[in-house]
Amino acid sequence: MKLRNLRVRLLMSLLLLCSITPAMGERGPDVPDYPAEEVAPGVYVIHGPLGVPSVENLGFINNPAFVVGETGIVVIDPGSSIQIGEMVLRQIRQVSDLPVVAVFNTHIHGDHWFANQAFKELYANVPIFGHEEMMKMVKQGEGEAFLETLMRMTDGAVKGTVEVPPAETAAHGDELKLGGIAFRILYEPKAHSHSDIMIELPKHKVVFLGDNVMRDRFGRMDSGTFSGNIAAIDMALATDAEIFVPGHGHTGGREVPEAYRKYLSTIRSEVEKYFDEGLSDFEMKPKIVESLAQFQQWVDFEQNIGRHINLAYLEVEAAMF
């Protein structure tokens, strides 16, 4: 009887293992190719769709980029899943056979860095750079929480993706030579997420802004500050750059950071004005919306404007104490 029970338990264990193993191997669908646009000599950007992660876009919403150097390729913000990382690798291979020698992650939000996995699987020793604040946030579970959100919003399209966070620190003022190209790091502590680096290529006159700047859509302000985000944009505009790559939306000239700065500064100054007049955030909203006419066609304006006014209100209120 005991032998029979043991056999039954072994059989049940094998059946359970068989049922789990395929699930562990499941992964979401491949991401279709998006073209890499050369925005400066040897500097390429893959402009992702605007909006939030969805079943339709398979979680691809950011602007992965890569720089072709003399001896290797440096990747910036490869995307939000292993599938997107593989798509970025396909675009790289259409341009160059050089190895990837480094990866930069601009900040904590996973739509910019979960694709690290694809590069680490192909180049096991590739260094991945991020700010130390980002590394702290990953250890505190913010990456895991973002991945769970991506799974839900895309109905599992990012399955197969695991966290591969940066292990190399990139701090304000650092100058790194990678693949024969000079990179300079810019950092403002209280910008979009408190973990945001911007990456300047002095020779190419290019700045990668991360989510400190977006174009034709809006970003989260829950973790940053309006004043800090504006300061970060001013820092980028103070460089000699002529080409600016936002975290979302199309690459362009100075008009890209200037437009987002105008949006942030208008909300901040208007909220402060109406706060001094004694209006609540709810009461001032329609007045502020009127002053933002040029931004009302941006993606998800209606979904974000109330929240942004509320956050600016809290920021102004906190500054009083």
C-alpha cells in the first residue's frame, strides 16, 4: 500500500511538472520591426508609438536608440521587453556588425529598460549603466511592480521578460568613452522620476533627454517635481546640442525641450497664481486648461491634465512651509 501511494505521489508530481514547464517557457509575441532613423551621423533612434502600453502596441512606447562608434555600439533605453530588445537588435544589425559594448538606462520606468535582457543574453559581459537612485529603486521593488503593470496592460504580451537592471553607475558630470565615442552624463535630482540621467554626445551635438522631455504626449509626474523637471530641461538647453531625443515622441531641435518646458512652467506658474488667489485645484483647472491650448491635442491630455494640476498644487503648497 505504501509503495502504491508513493507511486501515485510520484505520478502526480510528474504531471504537475509537465503542466508547469510549458508555462515557464511561454513568451509573448514577437514585436514587428520599427525603422531606425539616423538623427545624426551614426546616431539612430527607433521612435515608438505614442500612448501607454497596450495589447495593440505590445508594450512598445519609448524611443530606443543606438550610437555606432569606431569599435562598438552603445544602446540607450532599449525598451520594455525581451521581444522589443530583440527587435532593436535586428535594427542594429541592419546598420552594423560591431558588437554592443554598453547599454544606458535613463531612469527607473520599465518601458525604457526591461529590454536589457535581450542584450545581456547575447553579450553576457556588456556593462549596463544607470543612476544609483535607479538601482536603489529596483532593489525596493519598483521594477517588479512596473513589470506586473506591463503584463496587465498588454494582456501578457511581455511574457518571458525578466529584470536585468543596470550594475554600473552613471553620475552627473561623468565622461565616458565607449566604442570610441565620448558620452557625458547630466543629472537633476528631482526631475521626472528622481533617477533620470540625460546623455550628451558632445561631438554629435545630441542630447538624449529620457522622460524629462516628451513630445506630443504626457508623462507621469507622480515621482518628480515641476521645478526639478524644468531645471533638468534648462540643463539640457545649456549644452551645445542641436538635436534632442525625447523619451517619447519624435526627435527634433531645441523646439522639443522648449515646448515641454513651456507646458510644465505654464502649469507651475498658473497654479501658483491661482493658489495665491485662494482657488482650489478643482476651481483653477478650467482656467489653466485655457492657457494650454497648444497642448490639448497631445495624446492623453484629458487623462493627465487634472492629475498634473493637482500635483503642481501640492508642490506649490509644500513650498509654503
